[in-house]
Amino acid sequence: MTSRAPLRRADLRGAARLAADATVGLTDLVEAMHARIARRPGSGAPHEHPRAGVISAQVYNTVRGVTRLVSGGVDALLALPVPAATARDPSPRREAIVAALNGVIGDHLAATANPLATAMALRRDGRALVMEPRALAASVPQATDRLLVLVHGLCMNDLQWSREGHDHGVALARELGFTPLYLHYNSGLHVSLNGRALAQQLERLLEHWPRPVERLVLLGHSMGGLVARSAVHYATQAGHRWPARLRDLVLLGTPNHGAPLERAGHWVDLALGATPYVAPFARLGKLRSAGVTDLRHGNLLDEDWAGHDRFAHGADRRRPLPLPQGVRCYAVAGRIGRQGSDLKDRLLGDGLVPLDSALGRHRDPARTLAFDEHRQWVGEGINHLELLNRAEVSAQLQRWLATA
């Protein structure tokens, strides 16, 4: 019999609030469907009695009102203090579920102050670090002057760097003397918001680290690579001190120029919206988070999305952002297609991120990322998640960082 992940009171409050939000949203959807079907295709004339629309609106408004009232009562009840003795540490299963939820609708969770929204923190062994010298010294007693910060991808969490018995952070600590720290963040927020927040986290970290930092390395998987690149930009813009200690930036399967799956979701939105009777269901496609839609082209900056409808059809509006100067930048890509099938390889890549996107290649020279040839590596027969645990990837990371 499988054990269930422990639920905390905050989880129950978050789930209750999210269920209420979903009920209200579904009520809106059904009301829109009712209004759409009540009209003949191609005309604005209703099929039914003129008062039917008024009665329907009253019914739907009542459903929404009762849902919010009940949600408020449940939220108040679950907000009562919990004795410290009953508190339990979160399990990896719970962390994985909450991380996936944040990836899909994390912007909504944050906007509604839902307790399930993940707050950004640097962690070790799943525990957030307190950015204060004594606390850091106690939490990381073997702190070295070589810091490695690992940034996870969409719908994932910091504990998932450990996969099938391997953790790149642990391996690099053992072989090269790095101190690994793991970022935990809400991957449903815009990449630029997470990038700016990470920049601030790293500034505080280096300010309070128990010893002077001689070398800082950022290792990002998937979306994590975009967040890391965004953080370097915003830190430089803000005049932070930590970029001067940044020596290496390593991107594992990062969609530098976007991912096809988000583009496919965008086309589903367009197709649904163009069909009169199912147009209201296009709202379901728009449940996906800001973080997910940023992956359409690989947005990094506020300017890439601010002032635009992120679900609207349009060209790539990104402001070109080159790799940071003075930093050794590395790109790792996976290839699951048959070697030598050029077009298929480029499109398929690791199954989620095309080869050209992971290696920063673009038909527009201004958007091409200038990775040195000897700082690019393609893993044959390695899919997107296997980039986290395959021995070949780990060996390549160790070769690069040891040589540097």
C-alpha cells in the first residue's frame, strides 16, 4: 500500500481556495457557452425567451457568490494556528505535486496569495537557507569559496536534481570541491520576474557567505537556464557585486529560442477561438502560466512580454540578449533522433527542446548565442530529463569546470 504525501493546513487552505477559483472560472465558462449557444451561428439573435438571459445571469451570479462565501469560511477555519508539534516536513512527493501545480498556474497562485504558491529560496536538502552569516555558517559547516547554484526547470523543484541516484551538485562537490546550493522557485511566474528575484538572492548570499567567494557557477536545467541568464542581466543592470564572481554559466537543455510544445498550445488557442460553439473553451488553453508562455520564444526580459497579450498570435518580440561578457558559457543539448537526420534532429532535439534552441543557434545573427565551439556538447540518445542524471553529461560538466 502506497503512503500518501503529508498534507499541511496551508496546503488544505490553498487547495480549498484553488477549488473555489476553479468553480468560479468554470461557472464563467458555462455562462459563456450558454450565451453562445443561445444565438444562431452568424447572427446575434437569441433562440430563447428574452428573459432567459437575465435569469441565467442571476443564477450564475448566485453560484459565484455562494462559492466565494463558502471558500472564505473554509479559509478562515484553516487559518487557525497549528501547534508546532504537529508540523511535518514536506515529502518529495508533496514537493513534486506543488512544483507541478506552480509551473502550470503559479502566476495565478501568486496573484491570489494562495498558500500553495512557492516563495523563492536557496535551499540545501530541501530546507531554505537564512541569509545571515551565523545561520549560513551553521547550515553549511563545510562552506568553500567555490559556490555552485543549481536552477531547476519548469514544473520541477530543487529536490528533483537528484534523479536515479545521481545529483550533478553532489558530483561536482565531490570531484571539484564546489558547495552546491539549490534554487527553489515558482516556475509559473514570468522568467524575468524570477530572474530579478534570483539576482537579489545571489547578492544577499555573497554578502553573508561565511568566507569570500572566489568562484561562482550557475547551472540551469531547461527554464532554469533562462532564469539564470535573466538574473545576470538584471544584476548587471542593478550594479550588483556578484556578477564579478561569476566565472561559469552552464545551460542544460535550455530553450534559448523557445520550445515547440508551447507554440503548439498557442495554435490550439487560435483553433478553438475560431470555432463559434467551442470558442469559450479557448479559455482552458489560457490557464497555462506566464512561465509556460514565456517558453514560446524564450522570453528573458520584462520588455519581451510587458504590454502584450501573451496569448495573442504574433512574431518573436524578444529584445536580443547576448551571453554575458567575461563569463565562460556552456551549452549541453540532448538528441534522441537518429544521428545524421539533420532536419529531424534539429526539430526533435531532446524531445522537448530543439537542438538549435539548446545550442543558441538562430537564423537571425543578432539572436544567435556565441557559444565557443569547444563549449557546446550534444548527448546522443539523451532526452530532456536524462540530462539530469546521465553519466556522460556529468563527465562533460566535470571536464569543463575542472579545466576552467
